[in-house]
Amino acid sequence: MFWKSVATIAVAVAAVATVCAGADYKEEFAGKVVLVTGGTSGIGEAAARRFHAEGARVAVSGRDAAKGARVADALNAVRADSCLF
């Protein structure tokens, strides 16, 4: 549980740092795959959405299958086949 929290925080910090940099990073993650642990809600979900908005394919993991499917469906509605759960 501890390492899952640390990984989620690290991903969230990276996403926030990108936003705060003030530059246009729309294609910063194009062609990349990002794994977001704890990405089914809260900070992890926000990080998954941000990486997705910046062009990454996103793999989301979490404890709640229904929430994971909801996040994946929402992201895939924006860009087909871009999120896995």
C-alpha cells in the first residue's frame, strides 16, 4: 500500500509540474505509454486524464473495476483505443 501511494504521488507531482511550467506540452507524451497506479479516482485519475490530454496512451490500474472501466471509457471516448484498464 505504501509504495502504491508513493507511485501515485510521484505521477501526480510530475503532472502538476508539467502544468505549472506554463509551456504548451500537448504533444509531450505522444507515442508514449503511461501506467498510472491508483488511476481509478482522485489524484491518480486526474493524472491519467492529464497524461491522456497530452497525447499519451494510458494504462490505469486500481482496486475498483467499475471505476477503472468508467475512466477508460471516458478517455477512449475522446481518443479511441487510448486507455487500458
